[in-house]
Amino acid sequence: MNCADFEILLCDYLDGTLEQQRQRDIEQHMTSCPLCRELAADVRSAVGLVERAAAVEPPAELLTRILHIIPGHNAAGKRSWWRRWLEPILQPRYAMGMAMTVLSFSMLARFAGIEPRQLKPSDLDPVKIWLAVDDRAHRAWDKTVKYYENLKLVIEIQSQVKEWSEQDANPPSQKAGAGRNQTKAPGNAATGRGERK
């Protein structure tokens, strides 16, 4: 027997409700373990103190006071009809369930585009709600695809502009030779005309 088993069986041992084999195991453990022996002595003294206490008679009006304090009871101990009807509704789990239901419906209505001030019983038709949600999902998907296609186009344009600017900064050798021939000819280099005015 270990100390955990001893603590579990101690109350039954002190009450005298254990089998003889278990009693012997507990007594043997108490002789070998000083901590458990001290625990058993403390519990035995606490039980003795409670047994020595005088029995106290409760006052006669105590039951009446308790019945007045308990919610849902009137002086005769019977509940009124409206309290009996509202008691299941006022349970915390029911109230939280209703709150979550209202929250779920309001989120669904907002996502489906239903305005609360325009709400009609026909708006709560599951087919209409599903079609509105499906329509919103397809529109969101189309917007996303269009955004990424536009982004792809922008990236292509940016890469082409960057490529052109790099070509202007580093002209190839053929352009350099052609440029020398143009500089030898008299005229305006910007227009490429060979005449002077």
C-alpha cells in the first residue's frame, strides 16, 4: 500500500467499514510511514471533536425562511404558473443557445445581404438564403480571379518597361556603330536630317 491508497481508505478505516485485510494493510502502513501516521492522528482528532459537539436544534421558522429565500417558491411552497412556464426558458444553457441562434441568423443575414429593416418572412426561405450566399461566393471568386489576372498584366508591363529601360541604359554594339555614322553626318541628330538651316 502506498500513501495515496492510504489517504483514500483512511475515512473508511476510521469509520470501521473496511474489510479486515484492508484494515491490517492500513495499520501496517501507519507503522512504516510517519507522515501517514500523523495524518491519521489529525483526522481521528477532528472526527472526535465533531462527535463531541452538542447537537443543535434548528429554530422552528428556519424552514419557512429557507422556502421564502429559494427562488421559484411562494410561502405555501408552490410556484406560480408563469414561473413554471418561464423556468425552462430562463435556464442559462437555453438562454445562451437562443443568443447564439440569433447571432448566427444575424451573421448569415448580413452575409446574404438581407437588411434587417427589410426583412420579411419570405426572406428567411432557405432556398433564397442559399442562392444569395452562392451568388456572393461566386462574385467574390470572380473578383479574386480578376484581381490576380490584372496583377499578372501589371507585372508583365512592369517587367517590359524595366527591360526597355535596361536596353536604353546599355545599348548593344550595333547601335553604337550606327550612332557613330550618324554623328559624322552634318545635321540635326534629333530629327535625323542631314540639312542645316
